[in-house]
Amino acid sequence: MGRAFAYVILGGGVAAGYAALELVRHGDGVSPGELCIISDEAVAPYERPALSKGYLLPRGAARLPAFHTCVGANDELLTEQWYKDHGIELVLGTRVVSADVRRKTLLTATGETISYKTLIVATGARALELEEFGVTRSDATNVCYLRSLEDADKMVGVMRSCHGGNAVVIGGGYIGMECAAALVANEIKVAMVFPRKHCMDRLFTPKIAEFYENYYAAKGVTFIKEARVTSFETSSDGKVTGAILRDGRRLPADMVVVGIGARANTELFDGQLAMEKGGIKVNGRMQTSDAAVYAVGDVAAFPVALLSGDMRRFEHVDCARRTARRAVAAIMERSDGAEERGEMGFDYLPFFYSRVFALSWQFYGDNVGEPVHFGDFSAPAGGRPKFGACWVSGGLVAGVFLEGGSREENEAVASAVRCRARIGDVAAELESRGLAFADQE
Ligand code: FDA
Ligand code: NAD
């Protein structure tokens, strides 16, 4: 059995939702019956960042349909009805098990062959599992990962049964930091274990990390750094009761949350499409090595014009939204100019953010060069801290991290990074002018 569509989006996450909206809006838009989205999740595309924030709140938690795409960009809420109304075939709960780019077909786990004229690959990434590091029992009923709505539902259930108990969080990255904050809000004591010298070490400087670690410690979180969990202790009913560290220490555990990194879902295209940076290689139009196939979001590695055409792959929501829009614009406006061929790279300003407790930070650009800190790193009692770091490379602003910035300040920072503002005597300038460096054009 088989069906044929002009456009198929493979994957039903953030990038898929934004691509669908853009396809409908663009020019004449897609006609009913032309677009199909295939997702192994059971629900229509949603804003994944909500899973580690609003979804885990003990009171007033966010629930679907409130956070379907594209509300995260203050745009239309695309419920399942929206897809029906636009004649978009939403094939949910269905995994694609193989792809043939030569024949332009996808085979689903239900045995259906779906063919396309143009394919947008939006398969995102999946959580790395402890088993990859030789630790078993990821399947225990109180061990939680957090990538999908299903994972989030499991975590909510486990947190409810652990009130007042102990959680071991494995990993000191985004998932670790955001889940630790959610666990504290749910009145669960947290011990965080990770192998590095400080949390969020791919982005935070030691000084920035120190601020967040002190802030978390004041909320009762214990950091166990430069350490690894090597095994779990389990009860007769298969629950994890303790985590054993490499040095033999035992941490009591009523639940475990694992956030040890992600891997892009590229396997369907191994040997068929060019790969780079652990993802599918695309040009500045998001077009892969096969002209009929585009890749967007976490799975796509693309040349970033602002970074001199450097190939990068980002695992952040802003990138998923913007690459999805870029791919659709490219698909709809086929042209032969150099820019349209994607040779110039995609005009994208890298942007990451997180919100935990009463804190909120944003980062723009690239954390290369020398970081110069500015602002007040003490957490004022009752007040909001405001501080940051500016990475300077060759006298130019390469990237800026800002905690506690207002909308205007964040916008000013973004434009300073975008125009690669020049900074003379950086240390003196930042010290005396603080964020004012961002005002120069
Ligand atoms: P995404 O993972 O959203 O979607 C991929 C889709 O493809 C999924 O529906 C998946 O099931 C499906 N799929 C994969 N293989 C398939 C197959 N073979 N067949 C069928 N379907 C398949 N970023 C940020 O900037 N700020 C933030 O605060 C957060 N917060 C955050 C919280 C949590 C809990 C997570 C897990 C992630 C974030 N992120 C984030 C990262 C952000 O959510 C991420 O970058 C985007 O979701 C990427 O969007 P994609 O559409 O590329 O992948
Ligand atoms: P991450 O790469 O941010 O952090 C992984 C952490 O695990 C690091 O601290 C690393 O040192 C540690 N680690 C690695 N191997 C380990 C091991 N064997 N034992 C213990 N610790 C180990 O990845 P993540 O936090 O798992 O996030 C997963 C994905 O979700 C990423 O793509 C991330 O970008 C995305 N995400 C983003 C946000 C955001 O942008 N605010 C929020 C949540 C999730």
C-alpha cells in the first residue's frame, strides 16, 4: 500500500510545526492533500521547551493543547484541527523505519510506503542513554529521561510519588539544570552528578557557573562534580534505590533524572546523504546533498554566514524555528543565484536561553575568544541579579551571555553581536560602561 504527496515532513517536533505553518502561509500556500507530516509521537507538533519548564510545575502546569507550535514565537496555535482544516495529513504514532532518497520513498513501521516530491527531514535528536556508558537499568520505573511528552508524563508521575524524597540528577547540562529546578519546586531533594569541573561547561565560564551553582545550593541542591554514576542499587520490585559513584560513594535515590546529552536522528539517511557534525549536511538553503531533500532543526548542520560560513549544528529551539522557515522559503523560491544556491551560508544569529527558578539568561553568538565578565554577580536578596560575559575575539564582540536582561537589553546585545561591535580596551570599557557597549552600532 502507498500514498504520494508533493511535500512530506519527516518528524513531528518543533521544526515540523514551523515548517507546516510556513508552507501554508507561503505565496499560494500548499493545497489540501499536498502535505503530509509523519511523526512517531502521538500528538501534533508542540513547543518542546515547555516539557522541562511549565509542564513540570507542581501547580498550574502547562498542558496541551496550550503549547502546540507555534505559540513559542507568539504565532498561531496549530492544534490537530488546524492541520485538518488545511488538508494536511498528520500521520501520528507512526515511525518511519527506512528511507530511499533515490526512489523518494519512506517506509513506515505499519508497512505503508509514502512517496514525496520534496522531503523535509525534521527528525531532531534523542537522549543519550546510560547504557552507552555501561550503566544499566534505564528502563526502571523511577528512572526518567526527558525528550518527549511521554517522558514528561512519566516524570510528573514519578515526582508525585517522591514528594519529600531524594532525586539523583545525572548530567550538569540543560536537562540537568532545568530538571533540578523543577524537582526543587516539587519539594524533592536533589543531588546532581556530572563528570566536569562545573555545570554547563560547554557555555558557562567558571565564574558564571559558580553563580548558578551557589544559587542552586541555596535552594538545597548538592553538586557532585568530577564524578560518575557507575551502577544502580535496585529493590526487588525493580526500582532504583541508590546510585553508586565510581569512588564507591552511594547516593540515596527515590528517583533518577538522566540528561547526559543528545544525538541527532540521522540513521535513516546514513550512506544516502552527506553528513557533518553528527548531523545531515545542508547548504544555506537547508538543502541536503540530494536536491529533493531538505533538513532542519537539531538534525541539520549548516554554514552560518555570521561565522564566516562555519558549519554548525545547534540543538536549540530558535534554530529549529528559523531553519524550518528558511527551508520553506528556499523550496518555494527556487532560483539559481549564488545566495539561493546556499553558498553564502544561512544568515543566522545563534541564540540560546534558559529559565530556572526566578532566573532567566540569554546567549547570542559564539563563545570563542576571551570572556570578559560584567555586572553584579551577587544575588541581591529579593532582587534580580544582572550580569554577563562578553566573548571578545580580535577586538570584536563574538558572543554575549546576559542573565536578568530586559527585553530591550537582550535586543541590544543581539544587535551588538550581529554587527560584531568593536571593543577597544575591553576590560576597562565593560567595567565602566557595562552593557552600554551594546548600544554602539
Ligand atoms: P524535535 O526533537 O522537536 O522533533 C523531532 C521529531 O521527529 C519528534 O517528534 C520525533 O519523535 C520525530 N521522529 C524522529 N525520528 C522519527 C522517525 N524515524 N519516524 C517518525 N518520527 C520521527 N531549546 C532552547 O533553545 N530553549 C529551551 O528552553 C529548550 N528547552 C528544551 C527542553 C527539553 C526537555 C528538550 C528535550 C529540549 C529543549 N530545547 C530547548 C531544545 C529544543 O526543544 C530542540 O532544539 C528542538 O525541539 C528541535 O526541534 P526539531 O524539530 O529539530 O526536533
Ligand atoms: P547537554 O549536552 O547540555 O549536557 C550533558 C551533560 O551531561 C553535561 O553536563 C555532561 O558533562 C554530562 N555528561 C555527559 N556524559 C555523562 C555521563 N556519562 N555521566 C554523567 N554526566 C555526563 O545535554 P542535555 O542536558 O542532556 O540536553 C539534551 C538536549 O536537550 C540538548 O540538545 C540540549 O540542547 C537540549 N535542551 C536545551 C535546553 C535549552 O536550550 N534551554 C533545555 C533542555 C534541553
